[in-house]
Amino acid sequence: MDNLNFNVPINGISNEQTKNDNLENNRFTKTYYFETEFVGQNEDFKEIPVGYIDKTVCGCGLTSVALENDLNTIVAVPNVALVENKVSQYPNIRFSGEIFGVYGGVTEKEINAYLKRTKIIKIMVTYDSLYKVDFLLDKCRFIIDESDQLLKHIKLKVKGTNYNVYNYLLDKAREHKETVSFISATPTPLNYLPNWISEIPQIKLRFSNVVKMQPILMKRTYPFKSLQEEIIRPLNHNEEVTIGNRTFKKVIVFINSVENIIKTIKDCSLDRNDVAILCADSTRNDTKIKGYNRIENPNNLPKYTFITSSGFQGIDLLDDSAINIVVSNTTKDHQMINLLTDLKQATSRQRNKKNPNYDTFIYIYNQSTFEKSENELLDIINDNRQQVESNCKLLNELLEKKDDRFAPTLKTFSDSKLFNTYSLEENGKYIFNELCFNADKFLILETRKQFTKGFNVIGAFDVEPIIINAPKIRSPFSYETLLEKYRLSLDDETVIFTDEEKATENYQIIDTYYKQNKSFTNNSSYAKKMLKATGNDWLQIYYEVRNTLKFQRYPKKDVMKILNNIYTKYGIKRKAKENDLFEFNINYQRKIIKGYYYIDILSYQ
């Protein structure tokens, strides 16, 4: 490894280039240069260096180096899917030994049996199962793969303890800092990590032959509808589909929402045998995807493969024809595929260079959130912080009183995604989760910069994109089209819906909503929520308030009037108060303008 230091470039990269890169990346103590496709193809690179490593590109084979050399090694990864994907690839022509996977359900007996039968220890373990094999760290190299995912584990507990996985794993890394390596193509900035990580070697890998991905950009107001109408439905009706300059018969669709995957499958009436799904391994997800196959063979994918962000980190897909499609709804945090991590991960999963679509991906997205100025985003971020901090203080006060009358307020907090994301319980009290909040703040602001650099992903991939403009003809399966047809069918018996139309969620929502309410709403999302809340007056009030109050400025008296009218509709004898807005998880600001009170509705949690 000594001949791979910063001053001795690999494979003919000039010392002058090395010098220039050193000036640009002065936090790095070493930069390794490669002209090979995979780092393991260089004869001098047979061991991962100790340190905090920015590998810059996904799929460079760095993890394979750790698994295929003759050193005892433990590789910690974020999820079970990544363990299973890697383990299934061995033994092979490069490594004849056994890679042993450790995760929930793997017992001490099974681990000991593996240790007895193997000559070289090669274990892949999920972050939350490291405790099962941490006794081996004294005699193993310790690799923390996909280390940018660490912060997501700050609330996950080590089994049987109150110790969170994030702190546990970093404590073990600190104990073994002479043998630990953090690996990521999108590493977390050091200021979000413990100080000691800044003191270990800072390492960067640079590649001269990086494949430039060709993005086919489809900016759409409703990305999931666009996926259905422009790609999935046509492909279901025909042998193949052409988008831009690419024709394909199979798709690998990256969506950060299991619910939207299932909705797409059902809406488009896809044959179950043509579908496979890869998502986080959990009982909850198994319930959602019941009846559909999980991905078993990355070499032979079905016509429609759907993958969430919990599934695609670090996996290898080797299909010979499928094209990658990334769907990102930036208006909803949990459905957002961001440019700093997930987009880069998703578009690099295809490893079969014989695939004609190897270097291309379709990106369907909206970007309303990131069209805001940085100051506007900061205002929203800071408002969220202030609200969570205030809620923590109030919640602690209510808990001290131990009064059952406060139960509804406590439930409101516990049901709030914002509060749950940025709060922690310590010693029976709730505190603001500073680390998680700052990491997300960084992610939001940096993602915005990526979206405004050039034209979205152009700046990220340095390739002129193919831009596909939205079709001007409205889909025959859209909520709007089916609503118009449904209204017409009430007066004209000759208007008949096809079986395919009736199979869509849009039709089912319109039909059920009308039968229950004898009325219509143009807002499909609102209709869906109200139907789910049938029989629950509180939830229906909740959704109706949020649907009625728009993101604008109101005289305070008008807001109170709106609330009072809704309360009366549901038989609630209550005079509306400004603080009621907190119960509906509405972010707002009160302002006094020329002596009059106004309320600015800013956002919904």
C-alpha cells in the first residue's frame, strides 16, 4: 500500500495533476488515482486503507477488495438486502471462501459454526447486528460501508439496550480506529461526526475513466402519474417503449415509497408474475407487498422491478436490457430521491455493461421545494426547529403533570412526523435531536444547490441531458378525466367505464367518495384521505381543515371563521382558537399589520 500514496500516482496520472488536486482537496491526507474500472484490478491495491474514505463513485469494487483479500474482515452495512445481495455472489472465481451474513435471526450458534469451518473470517453484518460479532473486531479489519447512512440509525436501538445503533457503532469504530475504514461515495461532512474521525487519515479515490451517465429528464408536476401514463401503461400494452433515444422492454424503477409502488402496480393492472420488489426487510413492508415477489436473482429481473432507497444501497443488478428509472417527488420528504446520496446510488446499480442502457437513466421529478431561495428554505427549516423545541418543552411539562386530560395533546405530538424525526427521549424527557436536524439541514441546502447548478442533474453528471417535455394531452386514466366522465355518467347511461378504468385507484376513489358524500372534490389526495378516515370524525376534521386552509395570508378572524364552520359541521361545540392550528400540524406565523392580526399559513407537517 505504501506505493499508492499521494505522491506516487497510479497508472500514469501525472504528478502535476496530483499537485493540483492536492490544492483543491487539502483536507485529504491521501488521494489514490485509478485508470482501471475497479480498484481491485490494480495489482498494488489489495487492501482498503484505514481512514475516512470518499470513493467518489459507486460500484468501483472497493467492498469487493475487502471481501476477497486474505485478511480477516467484518463489513458493516445498513440493511439486510445489501448483505444478502453480496453474500449470494460468493464463492466465485475471485474468492473461493464463504462470506457469512449476520442480521436479525442469525444466532450465536450459527456464527460459531461458521468460525469453526472457515480459515479466513469474512462477515457482512447489518449495523444493528454488529453486537453479535463485535468480539471479533480485535482480530479483524473493520469496514463501515455506505457510511453516509449512519445518521439514519440514530434512533434505532441496539437489541436489548437503550443504546442507539449510531453511537454504538461509532464507539466500536473509535475503539478500533487503527483498523477501521469508513466508505461512501457521498460521505457525511466531518462537522456532523465525532471529532476523532477528523483525526484519522482522510482518503479520496479518483478515477480517470468514469462513465458519464446520460440523464433523460422528465420534469412533471405529478411524477408518479407520469411514470404510470408515459411508461408503465404503454409498456404493459406493448412489447416495448421508447423514451428519448432509448427503447426498452424492461424497467428498474427506484421509488422511495412502498405505498406508491403498490399503487402503481394495482393502478396499471400489472401481472404479479411480471413484478419484483426490493425494499427494507420488515414485517410492515411484507404486509404491504404481500402477494408480490421480492427480488431473488439480480441477473434475471422481471419486466417490472421496483426498488426503494432501503433496498438499493450497494446492491448489484446485472440485467441485460432493463433501463433505470428514478422517480422523485420533492414535495414530500419521505418520497424524495435526493442528488447527494440516493440518486447517485440508484443510477449506478446496473453493472452489466452489455446492457445497451447501461449508461442511461430516466429521471422523473418535480422540484417545487428547491425552486425556493436559500433564505426561504432556511425560514422553513428554522420554523420547524422552533416548533419542535417548543413542543419538547410543552410535552415535558404535560408529562410531569400526569393528567389524563392531556392525552389528546400527547397523541398529537406522538403522531407528528416532524416531532418524531427531530426529538429524542432521554431519561424520561424529550429533547431536540440536534445531530439529526443539522444533518438534514445540510442535506436540504446542499441538495438545493445541486438542483440549481446548471439544470438539476446536469451539474451532477456533466452530460448534456435529453429533455422530454410533458405531453399536452391529459391521460384517460387521470383523476380529472375520470371525474369528468363520472359526472357525465350520472346523466348519460351510455357512458360506460372499461375494466381497466375501474381498476384504477382514481376511479375507486371517485366512486366511493360520491356514494358516501353525494358530492365530488377535485382534490384526489383529499378524497383519498377522507375515505380512509371514514368513521373517525377527528381525522376528517383534521383533513378538512388542512384542505381548506391554503398557503397564503388570512385575516385572523377569517381563519377562526373557517375553523368554527368545520367544527359546527361535525357537531363540535367549540370556539376556535389560534392554538388549534398546532393540533392540525400546520406551521404558521402571526403578524400584526396596521393594527390588524393576520395569519400566514406556511406549510403542513
